[in-house]
Amino acid sequence: MAVTRRVALVTGSSRGLGKAIAQRLARDGMAVAVNGLRASTDLDQVVAEIRAEGGAAEAIPADVTDEAQVRGLVAAVADRFGPVDVLVLNATGPQPEGLLADVTWDDHLAQLDFFVKSPILLGQAVIPEMRRRRFGRIVHIDSDIADRSGPGRSAYATAKNAQIGLTRSWARELAPDGITVNTIAPCFIPVERHTEVSAAERADYAAATPVGRIGVPEDIAHAVSFFASEAAGFVTGQRLVVDGGRGLG
């Protein structure tokens, strides 16, 4: 009997963690929709690298905080590959820091747009078909900042905690439909050329991590791979912190 190829949509996957996640899911045999805010050489490069390894991928740019564009994105994925089986909510925007007295409500809304509004729009677009087929995997990417926020990160930490609440409420509601919803909390992970970290900073960070090294995007991709898999059908409403043990104190 033929095995149906699963279809994954990874938001914010033109670079960084999202890129590593998209590549890993493609290696797992999924057809992957690679998403970024707009068409770019980065987006095309991810698709080219996946295809070079024999995988199936398509670049589909869209603003995932815009309702009309989200509908268009999900329709484009369905037209190219079929309905979305695996939704990875990784997209993020600017994360400016500011002390409490300087943070406005608009600053909070900007963070909530990516970590609450965007998941809601995407969920509403893909969940009906997941319910019809009685299968779905939804994986949020939150952050260990939700637990370990320092001064100046209140808007980001608040939105990430809201995202965690969204994950758990969705998990309970969608479980009877065969849809699992989980979240992964990465620690700080330097990403390619987009994060400048000196050798000394890397050494200090590695020394503070019990496993003795700094994290890499593939560490997060491995965790997503499990939550997105058929084998994770009995795991839902969970939050996996991937931080090399930093949270142990």
C-alpha cells in the first residue's frame, strides 16, 4: 500500500532555525513549503538545497500576520503539494528591548502579532482540513526567555507565554480530532551570519551549559522532527526546552 507523503509548512524558514527545520522535515520525507515575508535569495536557496538532496520544496512568501495573505499561503501549499499535515509556527519579527517604563502597548501588540495572532490565523486556515482527515501536527517554537526573561524583554516574554497558553488550550481541544499540538523552547542559538557572536562569548555560553557546547539550529530541528512524526501521536500539550541543561541552574 502506498504511503502518503506528508506536507509541512514551516513559517519563517528562509534562514536560521526555520531553515534547519525545513531541511530536516524534507529529509524525513515530507514535502515542505518554505515561507518568508517576501521573495528572496535566502528563500530560494533553502528550496534549492532541499531539492539538491532529492527533497520536495516550494518557496511561498507571505506575511503570516495578515489574514488574507495567510489564506493565500495555505491555498498555495494545497495547490502545490496538498493539504498541510504539519504546521511549524516559527516566524518572528523584530525583537527590540526596552525597560518597562519605555515599553508601549503597541510594542506588546507587535510581539503578539507574531506569537499569537499569526498562529491563530494559520491554525484557523489549516485545522478544518486536519480535522476532516483526522491527522495533524502543530509545533510552536517559543523561547526559554518565557522562563528566564531579563530586564528589557517584557513584551517578548509576555507574548511567548501567551503562545505557550495557546499551545496547551489547542492541544486539549484538538486531541479528539487526531491533531497534536506541542511547543519547543530553544535557548539562545547563534544563527549563521545573522547573529554576530565572538569566540569569547561562545566560550562563555558553552561553559554555562552543562553539556559543554553552544546550541546549533539542528538541535531544534531534531526536536521538531519528533513532534511532527507519526511516532508522536500520543504526545500533545507538551513543552520541550532545548537548552543544553541551562535551565537546571
